[in-house]
Amino acid sequence: MTYGAADLERVFAEQLVAVGRALSAVGGEYMLIGGLAVGVWSAPRATKDCDLSVRVLATSEALEEALAHAGLEVARGDLVRAHAGGEAVRLRRRGRADEPVVVDLLFASTPFEIEALARRRPLRVLGVDLPVATPEDLLIFKLIAGRPQDLADAHLLLDLHRSELDMDRVRRWCTDFDVEGRLDALIAPPAG
């Protein structure tokens, strides 16, 4: 099956609703991070995955049951290990292995991730009410990840939101994750 842009948005929205329903059923906290979140705070860009930072205090079994009840299954990763160790799993809608978009749950375990969840903002994304990481926390997530697209996203976030960012807080967390060099390179004036 071929998916156009409208189809991709619809599938993303349906997946987000299902994941939100499952996480809410077990009292989970969650927020959008990743490329889709960057698009919320800047200009949307193409992405085929949806990254959610999640914190679930319920058991892995309860979460797995809630996901199944919402029509979702783990497509990659081990839910029990990810839940216990702050790792990630990839979800898909049950019986929809051909869908080109996926949802990744990244289990929050560090003090930064837990603090960022407490600071999330409710927004409307693809027609779905969804908590989203603040631009400041998203910048930190992107600097920690450090891949080329992440650094490009971090640069965009800094350019668009510099005046509202608490740069002391950003530096504190970058130092904690030993990525302050990435921050320094990002905020250094261009050579020339």
C-alpha cells in the first residue's frame, strides 16, 4: 500500500490516540519528543517515527495489557527490560506490520527525563491533544542524542527560541550528560 502525506498524518494521529489511551489507563506520564516535537516548535519536517518519553510506574504486565487493549503491540525491543532499565521499544498497531510509521516509547529513568516530563506542555498535534516537551528540554534531548539530524534540530530550536531558554539550566544538564562541548559548538559565533 502507498501512503500519501494525509495518510501518514492520519496513521500518526490514530497511533498517538491509541498510545495515549494505553498510557493513561496505567497512570503513565508521557510527552512527545523527537522530530515530530521539533516540528511543533518550528516548521514541520518529514519523519516516519514518533518518539514519546514515558514514565510508567505500573508493572510491565499492566502496561502490555493496556497496549494490547488499545490495539498496539511491541514490534521491536523487550518491554519488560525497557520498562525496568530506561530503554526503548517500538510499537505498531496490531496486524498493521505494513504501516510505514511507528511509535517509539523511550522509558524515562534519569533525573533530567523525569524533570522534563513535569515541565511538558499540552498542545494539539496532528489533531490530537498531546503533551509535548518544551523547546528548552527538547534542545537538551537533541544535544544528548548528538546525531547529525539531532544537532540540526538543536540549532533550529536555539535559533527560534533562544530568548525564552534558560541557558544556565541547559548548560547544567549538558554538563551532567557530558555534552557541553556540543552546546558550546552550537552557541559559538560562526567563524569568518
